[in-house]
Amino acid sequence: MIPALNPLVLSLKESATLAVNIEACKMRKQGTEVYHFGFGESPFPVSEPIQSALRENCHQNHYLPTRGLPELCEAVATFYKNEYGHKFTASDVFIGPGSKELIFQTIYLMEGPLLVPAPSWVSYGPQAALRGKTIVPIETKRDNNYKITPEELDKACYRLGQSQKLLILNNPNNPTGCVYTDEEMAELAAICRAYHIVVISDEIYAMIDFTQKKQSSMHHYYPEGTIVSGGLSKSFSAGGYRLGVLLVPEELGLLKQALKSIISETYSSVSAPIQYAALKAYSEFESIRSHIKTCSEIHCCASTYLHKRCIQMNLNCPKPDGAFYLFPDFENYRTKLKRSGIVTGPQLSRHLLENIHVAILPASDFYLPATHLGVRMASVDYDGAAVLRNWPGADNFSDQHIDKFFPNLKKGADVLQQFLESL
């Protein structure tokens, strides 16, 4: 029997990040040494206070309110106010099974095309495609660290006319590690307000910011039109907990009503024990602040090391200021790669995985042309627990620690450098 499927689903493929992780893990199980730059999962253990809260609440077996545990909603609103100056109340907060799902629900409910700076996270476009939305990638420039400019946003909005538009802005950014400044965010906000754009501000990496400044957010400059998303997966190193948060301003009250309805008809509510664990994370953040800060320091050191290696390899690569990704390109090797029959990013990524066992993702997975020779590298292929136990502090970290703390990152960079030198 051949089932008839929704035609909007037939064009989708498995998420690129999940697919490369599955393939790399399969190769490792078969005994192949793989240098895994393809998957962005924080390598650190969940902090003990959160683990304890989960253990203590494993008996919680009742459905919780659709929007989330009321105490958790209150704690999330307070956390975002204290840490980032966001002005939300508990009634603006939604708890979901990962920010990925909450972003999808929002895209599904909102009318209008989706504007996506290119490069951006792989799943935004496919989520919009499931709704049948027009997806408008706005290609950015390496010289501007792949950050969208007001001029680029204005030009795209003007072409689309006066209908409602959605913009997703990820800061700090996956896949580039770039971080927007206050000035850049204020200029973008002026364009968003002029065109009445609804913004989804994906702030899942907000606490992994190497600039030592308070994270800049579109919500600071355009609060009436900005939805903020976050969760436990990245900064809290709890991807498997699958808990995300969405904060919707009062001015978008109609969306809040719609979210309550669609949640009640889909996932109903997030696992109760997980919500109680999240309550500990958000309501008693001081108990884990030091842990989060140390993890961010280690992310910074790992990213800085890989960036240095990329530059030594003559790859074009903006210095990452946050998250745990880099976005180098191989344009300086285009002629040599062409001699080996490699003219596209997907060909390059496949060749590197099959021949030198380096797992990376091509720029085309992030809305850039297939011929773009950019790739995304994640800087998290190391034993986070072991690094935490022996971490000397960022001030005492040096290249002498690389072999001990980040052996896979070093080996992977060595193998990649040898490949480029052999071209």
C-alpha cells in the first residue's frame, strides 16, 4: 500500500544537523575515527541542581496547564527581566517541548512570508515550507560577519509590499557565531517597525556570548512586535530535556490566544518532571550561574582555537563572538578543489566525510547557494565533563591545554589542514 501524503511534506528531507550526527555516530560505532564538526550539542553535563530537581519530581504525573506550570511561567518572565531587561509577565510565557516546536507553532499560526537571513539555522525554512509559506532568504556578506544590514532588510521588505511579514533573527547566531551590537539591533528595529514586521528573536544562545556585554535583543528596541524564544538546550546543556520557552508581547494577544488553542490540540503540555526541573533552573539561577559561566568560557576557548586554525589554513572565517559555531569558507581553494571535481558545498562536505572523516555541513543547508563553499563547523566535539573537572580558568588557558581538553578538535583541524596542503 502506498499512502497519500501531504504534498508539502514530500519535498522535505531529514534535518541536516540530525542527519549528519546520525551518520557520524554510525561511523564511530563501526570503528571509524570521525572528526565531528557537524552537530551542535553542548557537551557538558546538566548542572547538579537541575538534575536533583528532576529526580525529586519524577513522581509528578499530572497534566500541567497548556501554557506551562504557572510558577515556571513566572520564573521565566522574572529571569528574562533580571538577566536581559525584557519586559514580559507570566501571562506572556509559553512552555513547549523545545524552542524548535514553539517556533514552528508560531510560524504555523502567523500569515505572511518568512524572511530568513542567509545563513541561518537549518530548520526555519523547512518549518515554513510545512505551512506552505513563501521563504525569503536574505543573503548577507562575509565582510559584515554575515549579519543582516538595515539596507538588505529594507530592500527585501520593499519587494514584498505591505502584507504582513515575519523575520527570524538568531542572536548569537547559528551557524556563524556572530553577535549583533546594540547599534545594529536598533537600526534593524527601525526597519521592522516601519514595515510592521513580526520578529521571532531566537535567543537560545543568549548566555553563550563572548563579548562580555549584556546580550542585545530586538525586544529592547521593538518590544511590541518581537517574540522571544529560548530554552534549556544550549546554555543549560540540556538538549535532551526538550524544554523551550516563548515570550509573546501583550500587543500580539491574538497570537497568544491562538497558541493556547493549537497547543491544546497538539502536545497538550510539556512533561511535568521536566517543567519542575526547569523551575529550578530559572527560579534559582544563582545556584547554577557559575556553572553556566564556566561552560561559556570553555565554548569561547574552543571556538577561538578553531578560528585560529581556520585562519592558519587560509580559510575565510569571521571570528565567532558567541554560540559554538564557526562559518569558514574554502573560496581560496576553489580552483584546486575544482581539479578534484568539487565545485559545490555539498560535494565538498561529502568528500571530506568520506575521505578524511571530517563531518561538517555545507552552506547550502543554511539558505546560501549550492556553489557557495562555506561550511558550518561546531566546536563541541570533546568530553565536556572531563574538561569541567580540570578547567584551569580562561585566564590560565593556553595552547598547551589543547591536546588535553580538545583532542578531537585538534586532530580534526590537523587532518583538514593536511587535506588542503595536498590539493
